[in-house]
Amino acid sequence: MTIDITIRAMTSDITPENAFRVHGHGETVWRLSWLPEHRLTRDQARAGMELDEILSDPEVVFDDDAHGRAAERAARLGVGVEHAVVLLAQRLASRMDRGSGRGSVAVEAPEPITARWSSASAAPVSMTSGARSRHLWS
């Protein structure tokens, strides 16, 4: 993990997310770009940056040690790993969307496979009962 830490910010050479120090109401707190509503300590902000780096590494998908490290970092932040994954994925999608210049992404529904079947083909009798169900209950 490569996190550059100054007195005002934390950045990574692996992920575009960052942590930054803010002053308000007589105290200094840290915020994560991907978890901005949480008021964090410096150690929690670092844990959040480390969590992001762990979750950004596709090589650790099946690495139990990495999963343990991610769970520990998430616990320090007070969030679940699954929640962190969702938040980071949303941020990534948002950056990709902004980069494409498309605004919102319209997802086109795929063409149903049955649309290409001719009436003479051997289509299933009922689309609500799969082949397995017809076989078991015939």
C-alpha cells in the first residue's frame, strides 16, 4: 500500500479517492472522499484509505488474509465491507459516467431470446415453467 500522508491530506497512487482534513466548530476532523458524511480521526482516515486500496486490488479477490485486513479496516471506520464496496463502486461509476460526457447512463434491455424463435420451432410450452419443472411434473 502506498499512501502519501501530509498534515492536510492523504492520497494513494492506486486509487483516486483521498482523505482530507477539515476544521469546523473548533475541532479538526478528517473526511474520506468516498465517505464524506463521517467525521473521522486521522487513524480512521488512514484505515479508510487502506481499505480502498485493498478493495481496489483485483489480485486479492480470493485472498483470505486480505479479506481479514479489509474487515479490520472497515470495523475501524464503523462500516461494513459490503457497504464500502458499494460506495466505492458508486464513486467509480460516477467518475466513469462524468468521463464519458453522457450524463446519466441509459441501460437498454436485452432482446428476449424468445423473440428470435419462430412459431415452428420447438419452443417450451410455457415460459413460466422451465425445462426442469416440465420434466419433473409431466
